[in-house]
Amino acid sequence: MIMTTTVALFLMAINALTMLVFYQDKASAIAGERRVRESDLLTLAFIGGTPGAFLARHLFRHKTRKEPFSTHLMVIAVVQIGALIGWFLL
């Protein structure tokens, strides 16, 4: 029970952070300021922020057509979904 709560809190926090960083990157892009590295955005997705990344892309219309970023984010999502399916099947 404690493990489930901890994981849920972590996922909520990492997704909120991911959305915030995507928003900051979008604001920096508009202002012509220094940007967040794509590798940092993808790392946030990789460690659990994938839903937040996809939601932020939609809400802020940010990095929606950027390649290879979009492909890398999609690969991360597919691997995570595969891992979840594998976890529940075992």
C-alpha cells in the first residue's frame, strides 16, 4: 500500500514537473531565450513523465512537429507501455 502511494505520488510529481519544463521551454522559445535541451525533456519523459509530455505538447503546442524529438518521445512511450503490459502479465 505504501509502495503504491509512493509510486503514485512520484508519477504525479514527475508529470507536473515535465509539464512545467515544457511550458518553460515554450516560453523561452517565444522570448528568444536559452532553451531546455531536448535530451532533458526526453529524460523527464523516460523517468515517468511521458503522459505529462504528451499533454504539454498538446496544451502548449510545443514540439509537435519536431523530429527526431517526436519519434524519440513515441519510442519511449511504446517501451513504457510494453513494460507495463509485461509487468501485469507476469
